Amino acid sequence: MRIVLVGPPGAGKGTQAAYLAKNLAIPHISTGDLFRANISQGTPLGQKAQEYMRAGQLVPDEVTIGMAKDRMEQADAEGGFLLDGFPRNLVQAEALDEILKAENLALDAVLDLEVPEDEVVKRIAGRRICRRDSSHVFHVIYNAPKTEGVCDACGGELYQRDDDHEDTVRDRLEVYHTQTEPIIDYYKAQGLVVTISALGPVHEITERAMAALDRANA
């Protein structure tokens, strides 16, 4: 299967992408991983991306598209893939269609994870990260530490990232509504969108997603 995963920040795309890719036996291709891999390997595209990032500028669509194209052409993606964070806008969505069309391929589904905006803000603004080990993540509501402000695992100080402050989260949501949400209508016109609620326990959302994808490809 060839799937695009969409949803607002805080919808749990990364978590669901990992589970779905494993269940479907296809690679999980995330924009973040693409950038890290290309930059660490010093590829021409990675070097270009790094130049823009160092200058504090957005990486142009053509660089991101080039990275995604190269990754989708790797052997492990021949049988399908799950795209997470790409396409991010209409230009990238149209480019993806052209890339697939050139190989006589097409997307099977676009999975839209739906979460109310207030819930997104609550999820992200409530996150607290350990200064000693950033893999230790807590939440003031859903996964509170035993002692406020102290990491249960190592005793390190817990803090709120600048990106997780409520005003920043709402700015990120506005960017999502403006740039990414239009691709949902674009794919709806192609009959590809499957929308599910991303509320509830992680395993239930995964089961919901798998059932929806099964129905979409029945």
C-alpha cells in the first residue's frame, strides 16, 4: 500500500505511522528522517537543505520533493510506503502525483487523523521534557511525574520547550490550516481520503486506522 498520513500537530502522526508501517510491512518515510539522513550523509540535497536552514530560511519545496523521490525509489519501498509529513502543501502533493504517475503507480489512501483544536493545544502545551535525557517525556495531565517538575526516571529537571507554549502551538495550527489542510480537499477530489478520530488510547487509534484502510482498499 502507498499511504499519505495527514493531521494537525499533536495528532500522534509519528506514533501511528510507526505502528501502521509495522503492521503493513512497509517503510515509514518521515520528512524529519529524510532531512536528518540527507544532511548526515552529506548528499547534494542535504547540503542544499543545510544551507537554507543555517540561514534561517525555509527549505524550498523542490529540495524536499527531491529527497522524498529518492527515498521512494529505494528497494524497500517498492511494495509501498507510508508518508508522514510529506506532502506538506499543494505543490508537494501535485509533485507526488507526478512522481507516482511516471512509474504507473498511485496512492491507495490518504489517512486523515482528526483531533479537535483544543485537544491539540492541551496535548502539546502540557508536554514536559527532561533536561538530562530528552527521551524522558511527561505530560501534566496524561502522564504526570510523581513530583512536579522532576523526571521520574533520572531526577532531571522537567521543562516546557519553546515550541510547546500555547501561543506557539496555535501559530503552528494556523500554518497547518493554511498550508497543509488544502491537500485534504485535493485528495478528497480523488476519492482517497479516509478520516478517523485520533482520540483515545494509541492501540485503539491504530485498530481504527487499520480497519479504515482495509475498507478503503476492499
